[in-house]
Amino acid sequence: MHIMEGFLPLQWAVFWWVLALPCLAFGVLQLKRILGQDREALPLLGVTGGFIFILSSLKLPSVTGSCSHPTGTGISSVCFGPWVTSVICAIVLLFQSLFLAHGGLSVLGANIISMGVVGPLAGWAIYRALRDTGVNMYFVVIFACAIADLCTYIVTSLELALAYPAEVGGFAGSFVLFMGIFAITQVPLAIVEGVVLALVFKYIVHLRPEILIRLKVFPEEKIRAAAGDA
Amino acid sequence: MWAKYRLEIIAVAAIVCFCGVFLYTSSLNADAEYAGSDTLGSSRAAELAGISEEDFQPLVPQWEPPSGEIESGLFALQAAVGGIIVGWVFGFWRGQKNRST
């Protein structure tokens, strides 16, 4: 999902930075508030953030004959919401821009918007819609994580299509082309990522259900029932 | 067994399927290069812009890892940092749980 340095014209690079900065500022404020209220949230933040570090470094082969990486942002978005997730993503993406030549400083804003803002926001929306319904808790996490992953790549396609409309077909034409590269490759990865992160969520539920209850991640009775299974 | 380890079984099945699909599709398509989608996206952008990929200049000067070895090392470092934090926290929680029961 990285747009490479130099591959966005200056006006688009600036545009995405302008969108990304308020999201990050809001995320930092929220992070301060959550950690100020509950120090026990810090280890949970470590686990969810740790998985963003791990999963976003794994390039996996896909059915299209190309490789791509999962994002790992869904579980953080479920536990802390999309804005805190943006901050962690910004750290990962900055590391990758500075040391790995994946992405770059001018396109960092665009990459934060795709991986750190819209992806997590989409996953969070799914989770919020299903949280208080009868749908199985782990299924909600699978679904939210897969959608967060997939939407990240859809937004990358959108960002590139806006900057490079096709001569024939314009924006829509090149959006389809970029979706073919980014989104289709991502489908199997998104499903596996969802299942793996749901498993991680299960272990958190079993070890530390109190934190999830205090953060109101799911209704208390659902978490208690799931924690009692073990 | 099924009730308790349902999610584990689904996760293992999903990973095995993923590997199986990869082995099957890669055997069908011997010329697939398995390049990164980022790289493919960049070439497509270059095609649409009608200029060659080398002509794209970084807007902000950028350091590039001198070789693929160094790059993969740095990726491994990134994953290791995440892994250490995750392992540390799960160990910490387990210890807390054992002490309280």
C-alpha cells in the first residue's frame, strides 16, 4: 500500500498531508486521555501496536503472482478506535520511509491516510455496527480486521487514480487498473489477517478481560462469557 | 475440543489454505515474479503519466538501503521489535493472572 517517494505530484502530497495532520493530532490527544485514565491500557496498546509492526513487515505472495503485506490495524482500531491507530501507523510508516525506502516523507501523508485513517475507520465502522448485535464477538473482529486491511488498499488505489487519471476513462479507468494491482492481491491476505488477529483477540480476552471491559470494547456479558470458556 | 479450540482450528485451516493456494497458483504460473504490489503500482503510475519510472524524482531526498540484504534485515528488525513487545506483554499478563489465582 506504500506509494513510493516522488510518485505523487506536489499538490496531492500536500493535500493528503493536510488531511492526515489533524487525524494525528486528534489521535495523540486521545492516546494521552486513554493512558491518563487507565495505565493498564498501555500493555494492550503494546500488543495491538506490536502486531502492526509485525504484520506490516511481512510481504506475502498472493494469487495474482505479486506480493503484498497485511496491515494489522484492525485489532488496534477495535480496542482503541481509529485515531489512536493512526498514530501507531504513522510511527511504522515513518520508520519504513526513513530506513526502508518504502514510501517517503512527501507521500507519508497519503500513506497515513490509507493505512492509518481510512482503513482503521472502515474496520471500526463495521465493528461499531455489529458490536451490540448477537453476532459472535470473534467474527466481528475477523470482519473488522479484514475490512480495515482491504480498505487500506482501496484507498491507495484511489490516491494513485486521483493523481494519474487515465487518458481514456479518466479517474474511474485508472481506479479500476490500480484496484486490479492492489485490492485483488489483498483479498486472501485480508481474510488470513482477520482470522489471525481474532485469535490474538481471543488470547487477550482470556488473559486480561478486565481491560477490554473497562475500555468497553464489547458488552461486559459477552466478554465475561467468552473469558469463561477457557 | 471443537468448542474450545474453534478459532485456532479455523486459523490453522486458513493459513494452510493460503499456503496451498500459493503453491498451486505458483505452479500454474511459472513466470510470475512475485514482485511487490507497491512496485507494480509505481510502474502503472509511470505508464499512465507517460514517463519512465526512472524519471520520477523524490520530492524529499531519501536514503535507500544499499542492498536487498540490508533491506530485509531492517524489515526483520521491525518485526522483531513488534514481536518482543507482544511477547513481553503476554508474558506479563500471564504472570499477573497466575499470581492472582
